[in-house]
Amino acid sequence: MAPRYPSSRGSSVPTGRLSRLARLGGLAAGVGGGMLVDAAGRAVRGERPRLEDLVLTPANVLRATEQLAQLRGAAMKMGQLISMDAGDMLPPELAAIMARLRADAEPMPRRQLQGVLDAAWGKGWERRFEFFDHRPIAAASIGQVHRGLTSDGRLLAIKVQYPGVARSIDSDVDNVSTLLRLSGLVPKHLDIAPLLSEAKRQLHEEADYEREASCMERFGELLEGEADYLVPDVHRDFSGPSVLAMTFVDSVPIETLESAPQETRDRAARLLIDLSLRELFSFQLMQTDPNLANYRYEPSSGRIVLLDFGATRTFSPELAEQCRRLGAAGLSSDWPAARKALTDIGLIDAFVAQRHQDKVMAMVETVMKPLQRTQIFDFGDRAIVDTMREQSIAFADERDGWRLPPVGTLFLQRKYGGTYLLAARLRAHVDVKAIFARYF
């Protein structure tokens, strides 16, 4: 595979708490100034826009994404989570801008990279390599990836963490949440403290490359000997808390399959859907980040290459069984049983107004009814996504109905929503009923 270099020459990652806070403060000031200008213009035109309309302008979103991309770390990661979980639910013009956060981040300049590797491997580490390419082949929110050939002949992909990322997580999350509060986008009655606590916990886990190496090895064991999936081997002698080395796999981005024959697209989507269900119902261990960059395709074998296990988390057998009951009830149109399962999972409860419960049920029916009507599900059919967008917007407008469900279910929603959107991007035709039958 020819490396795909980020276009930028790189910019230093701000490592100090105050320097990162200053960047976010500048972002808040810029967004606030943009809001005032936009509000004045609309007032002249006789309009009375909502606060959300003033915040979520393309100019403000572009300003936010550029700043977060330069900060990297938890600040950028939170922006990615917001943009990805929104998926096709965002208006098209905003979705295009927020996609900037799912593209390559700014890479580190060579001087900063050298310092990280000197600290991890010791000075003179270059003697352990036949070659090491200082230009990254990818740069994401927490680290960037380089290719190197060791002196004993191993071709490696080496993920190098940005300096200061781990120690800036708590302050980054607090600062971004403050911006969300000040923007008015988060209702005052909504207690997001549990979500912020969980975000910090997961981000600390994602920044622990030794933990990720263990999760990667565990998935390699679970999928060992299978012809459809490939988990690269971890090379522990080049890995540590801030560096993760794995076998370099000659592969292409999963989205390049968009132009592949229908049969190839169908197979890739089928494998990813089946794996997501196995992770919950069989493994009770799931890689919960469905970012496109975490899936690649090996043309020589047709295997799906699985990457980035930092967001791996376990799920209890009880939650898996509740989800199994929800799926079975939805497929059989047993809506009372589906409502009971949603209550058990924690997506609705007696404190939620009946009209909001009904809207959640309507979303479930929107997803399940097409699966009942046909054997082969067409993920390229935009009607379902469009309906879901309309339902989501209507639900979001009624803020008194907002409740935070158990955090585990949010990660499940993120995984399955992302898997659905990937299958939709591939315009895949999949016998989903046959896959579900193995688990429900």
C-alpha cells in the first residue's frame, strides 16, 4: 500500500493545560463573536432565531473543527464523537463540515516526534531499524502512525501518541463540556456528569496503549483461524504506554469498496454486521468505535482488517440478554415486549413522558419494520435514514424529553449506528434476518 501522507507539514501539539485552555477560550470567543454578528444580521431582517441556530452556523462549526483538529487529544476526540454519533442526522451542510474531524488530524512536526520516540525507545533507537519513515501514513486524534522496517526484517505500523494527550484528558473534557453548556445546546435540566465521567474514563483507556495492545491480542485470539477477519499482531518489544507497534498489513480503506462489485460490498457489510453482533452476544467484548479508519480491506485475501482497539469495553451477559429480547420482539412485531425490553435496558422509564416514550418506540419500529417486509435488506435505501433524521430532529426539539440512558447503551448505539451507516455507504444488500437468526 502506498502511504497516504497528511497534507500538512505538521504543527506542534499544545501540551500545557493553560495553552490548551487558551485555545479553547479563543474558540469560545470566536464562536461568540460570530453569534453576535449573525444575530445582528438576522435582527435587521426581522428574524428571531433560536440560540441553536446561531451556534450551529457553518462558519462556527468550521471554526470549531479547525481548532479541535489542531488541539488533538481528548478535545478533538469529543468533537469526533459528537459528529460521528450524529451521522446522517445532521443537516448536510453541517455534516460535511463536521466530517473534517473524522479526517486526518494535524501531524506532529519531526522535532516533537523525535522527542516522543527518544523517551519511549531511548536515544539511538534508529539503529534498530533498516528504515523508519518520519512522515506519518495517518494522523488521528490521539496519535499518528508511521511505517518502519526493523533490522531483523519486520515491517511494522507504529502508532505514536501525541505528547501531553493523556494528562490533558480531564481538563479537555471539562473545557469542552463548559463550551457546550455556554452554547445552550445542552439543556440545563440534563445531568451530564455521569457521561463526562465515563468519557474521561474511556479516553484514559484509549490513551493507554499497553491496554490497547492487550485488547488487540484478545481479539486476535477470539478470531484466530478465521478466513474473513485479520487482526494484526502486536510487537511488544516496540510497544509501551505511548507507542504501539503492530504488523503492517498491505490494505486499503474500507470506503474504497464503494466502487467495488455489489457482491464484494454485500460481503463486507455482512461480515461487519455479523461481527458487531458476535461482539455483544458471544464475546461480551466490543470495539465500540465504528470510525471508518478502524476498518480496512486486504484485497489479496478479501479479509476485513480490524484496527484501533482503544475503545474496547466489556458488556454484561444481562445487557446482552436484554438486547436479545429487544431484537426478537422487534422482528416479531411484539411491541409491548419491545417496550418492556427498552425499559429494562434503560432507554425509557416511568419518568419519561408518554409522548416521548412513543417517539422512542416509533424509531424502533422505523428500523425493524423494513426488516420484517423483506428477506434482503437494501442499505442503500435512503428512505429509512431520512425518516430517522426527521424523527430525531423532532425528538431533539422537545428538550424536556432528553434523558441520559445508561452509558453502556450509548456505546452500543454508537457501534450499531456506525455499522448501519457504513453498510449504507456501501449500498449493501444483506440478508439481515439470517444474521439475526443466529443470535435472537
